Amino acid sequence: MEKKPKSEKPVDSQEKKDELEKKDELDNQNSQDQQIREMGQVLLSENQEDIRVELLTIIGEVEGHESAPSHSKTTKYEHVLPKLAMIEDDQSIEGLLILLNTVGGDVEAGLAIAEMIASLSKPTVSLVLGGGHSIGVPMAVSADYSFVVPSATMVIHPVRSSGMFIGVAQTYRNMEKIQDRITGFISRHSGISKERLEELMLDTTQLVKDVGTMLEGEEAVKEGLIDEVGGISSALQKLYSMIHTKKKKRKENL
């Protein structure tokens, strides 16, 4: 007598669903890990506020039209600009947190990033860690609200040019115009006046073999350059508060 084959145990639908959810979580984690490795970006969504915030880091040298040396840690503006456009377009993302620790870099690239951040319709908060030097200053103040940790420094100095250039009056005027664009942007997006900013830029007593000023965290706030001294917790709480305020106003206008 032939034995009947054993019927296969039916797959539990809940068990299958749990496996699929775990796979999705793993895929999302791998995707976020890749974003962090390649561009220093990650989505913050596991919070009690149930708010989706994009984290953007600007680290090292801001790379512009020319590639930096291979050993330099850089932030590439051709990566940052599309990401900012995606953040603006994505209705599920409610705010942006920017972490900065930069030595500066390409002026045109830095100003382009700063203008993009300033033009976002979503709440933005920046946090300076380590340093926000040179063209890093406009990027730090481009957010709706800015923080700096006590140990961080911000270096303000006149615009510089590398490579060969023609020593004529037109070149000097062009450098002046570039400087005016930088100081104008900073003064419009912070509490420091253009006159005071230029005074700090031309200080000859602070930096060795250079012109400019180095401000520590508390000093940057006293000068009106940065809004507040604080860390990651303060920055996130401020951003959540701004997002809640925006949601409340939107409901009132309905």
C-alpha cells in the first residue's frame, strides 16, 4: 500500500507578512547606510513627534567647479543641490537639519548651497560643530534658525583667490563685488550688520599671517552671527517646534 505524501504545512500569512516587513526595514536601513557613506544624508523619522526630518551634513571642503585633492574630505555641491530640490519637492519631508563642520571652499558653490537652503519653504535649522569657516558662514546662517556648540569656531575673512590672475583694477573690482555678495547675504540672514561684519573681516590682530577674525561659539552669538549656543538636542527640538507652528498656521488658514 502506497503512503500518501504528507501535505505541506500552509504558510502562516502573519509570519509571511512579518518577514516582508523585516526585509523592507533591512532594505531601508541599507539604503540609509549607503546615503550616509556617499553623501552624509539620512532621514530622521523614528521620533516621538512623528515628524520626518532630513539630515544634511556639510563636512570638510566645499568642492565646486574644480575637484579637490583626492586626500581631502569634501562636500560636493553637485550632490547637495539636487538633494535640496528633492527635499523641497517631497511632501513627506517636513523639515531640514544641517550639520556643518567645514573649512570653507569654493565661493560660488558655497553661495549656491546657501541660497538654495534659504529659499526652501520648509523649516530649516543649522548646527555648527567644530568649525564653520569662510564660505561656511553663509551656509550656517542660511537656515531659518542657527545653533553653534560652545567649542566650535567661525572664521570670517576677506575673499581669497588662488591661481594666476591679472593685477589690474578690474580684477580688484570683481573681488570687491564677490565680497559684497558674501557680506550682503550674511547680514540679510543673521543679526550682524554689514559694517560690523566688514570690520571683523579686516581685523589684523587676530589671525597669524592673515586678516580676519575667529569667533568661538558664545562670541558668534554675541555678535549676532548665530542665533543660539546649543547642541543636537536643542537643534532638533527647535526644528520640531517650528514644524508644529507651521502646521498650526496651515490649519488656521484652511
